[in-house]
Amino acid sequence: MDIYESCPVLENEIFLLRSVQNEDIDDLLKVYSDRNALPFFNSDNCDGDNFYYTTRERMAEALDFWNVSYENGWFARLCLVHKEVSGVIGTVELCLRVSEDEFNNMGILRIDVRSDYEREDMLYAILTLITPQVSGLLGCDGIITKAPIYAVERIIALKKAGYTRSEHLLIGKTGYAYDGYWVSR
């Protein structure tokens, strides 16, 4: 299934992963205005956006951009719904990387969650939900995702889910080299 032909709905016992909807704005604002979550968001190669939104207006602009990006096949942003609380606690972004570095034809996985979900058990549940689906959704050779060295819980979850730390740098569109990437093939 091509993610841009039909946006998937995936679920496990803890999470439901579905397309972003305009009515998610208040829950998403809780995620993207969470200062403690901000250091874990991957904004590499995102034209200076750090994903810190403190107003409904700014969050609405981001939602509009995410929807346009999906319609144009640039990336897909999906909401993570915690089934127990019936609320959106974060997002997952997926896109295919076309580059001349070691990460060509890899799926980029960005996971943004509220800081109270930046825990090994929650992140592992998210990774095991999405990781097996990415190759089929994007037609890629593997997955890369970022975890800075201070993201201790995230790194534990990544290792448990079978990811390994890459020695390679991701070369951005301006030539800047980013580190901290983990790979699953």
C-alpha cells in the first residue's frame, strides 16, 4: 500500500495511528507547546522550524502545512491516539529520503510525543506498531530515525526494537551534516 494513495490506520493494544485531522488541534497544541518534549523532536532539514507552537493559530498553520505536504507526497504526518485516554499524544511523520548520502531510499521516521510519553515502554509500543509497516508504505530499503545522546529512554526503545546506531551523518539539503541517527533494515 502506498501511503499517499490511502492513509493507513494502524493499531496495537495501546495506540491507534491515523491521519491528522483539524479537530486534533487542541491535543496537538499540548504536544507542540510542551517545552520538555521539544528537545526530542527531530527538526533536522526542516527549514528552521523547531516544532514549538504555543498558539492555536500557529498549530493550525502547521496542520494546514502537514495536509498540503501529504497531498503533494512530500511527507505523511499521522496522529498517535492513546486508546486508554482517547486523546492524541503525539504524531509520527514518514517520508522517503532521496539523497546522495548513506541514507538514500530510506524511510525517515519522526516521532513527536508529549514529554510524559517520552518513556521506553510507550516509545517501544509506537516503534513496534509502525516499524514493520514503513517499507510497504514508502517502498524504502530501511528506516532512519533520530535519537540524540540524551534521549536515554528513546535509545533503549530503539535498541529493543532492533535499531542500531548509525556511524554515518545525514547530509541536509544545505550541506549541513546531522548525527544521532538510528537504522532498521
